[in-house]
Amino acid sequence: MSSMTETEPLTENERAWLRFLRDVSKGTDPAPTLRRVQLLRRICGLR
């Protein structure tokens, strides 16, 4: 996994993921806890 920089532009897919996360979190800004990451991976079928 590469590190992000503030100047690196987002792809359209990355912007779509951000919209998705905002939608499912109802506009809040929850921290990426281990449990949340594990749940998203399970939902998305990622390992």
C-alpha cells in the first residue's frame, strides 16, 4: 500500500468510495477502527 500525499489527485473511483463512505456513515467522520475496516472488507469481499 502506498502512502498518500496531499497533492496527489484522487481517481474517480476513489472519489466514489469517499461518497459511499460518507453515505453509509450518514455524513459523520468515523475513525477507521480495526472493527470498521474488518466489516468493510467482509462486506466488499476483500481479504
